[in-house]
Amino acid sequence: MIKIEHIGIAVKNLENSSELFSKLFNQMPYKMEKVESEGVNTSFFKIGENKIELLEATQEQSPIHKFIEKKGEGIHHIAFDVEDIETEMKRLENEGFILLNQIPKRGADNKLVCFLHPKGTNGVLIELCQEIKE
Ligand code: ZN
């Protein structure tokens, strides 16, 4: 893993939270994006080297909806940049971590992503992400 790419925060209302975090960071989000496959709307802030991703559910089946029902709003996942996502997925699977998807998915912000089950990581949802180079 190269570095923390972003921290994901689950919110109930993206518009309100984007406004709130804009005040906190004293800057507007650089990107707002709907991720159909995950049932979420997202907005991204850049804080120096790091990013903050706000996530709002667009449907009841969305993992974000379920997360907020169970735990309320708050930090949802930590995402790490990887050089080669497939190699890293194989390595982690061999180490006994549980991958939530066997094939990298297209995530927000031009990334291929894979999540690790929080059961195997002390309750922390980990996202691996690799920039899509086109
Ligand atoms: Zn993320």
C-alpha cells in the first residue's frame, strides 16, 4: 500500500454535509459524483495530500444506508492507494483477509476499488484503490 488515499464519511444529507464541510475546510468540494454501482452520491475535498469523501445513500439497499441505520453518521472507511490492485487483492486474500468483491469494481473518482470485510480488520472497513490510467 502506498498511502492513505481518502477517508470516507457516511452522511444522511450530502447537500447539507457538503456545505458543513466546506465551512470546516474553507473550500468547496472539487468533485461531486454519483456511483450507481454502490447506490451513493459522493463529494470530494482535497486537504493537502489527502482527500475526504462524503457519501450519501441514494437507495435503501445502499451499504451507506445500512451503515447509518446501524451506527449513525460518521467515519465509514479508510481507502489506501495501491500500485496494482489485483496483486494486492491476491496478497491480502492469501494473508487471510476477506475481500468483499473478487473482481475490482469501478469506484468514484476514477478508481478501481476493492473493499475488505471489517470483520477481518478490527472493525475498520478498508478500501483498496488504484487510479485508472487511460
Ligand atoms: Zn471511498
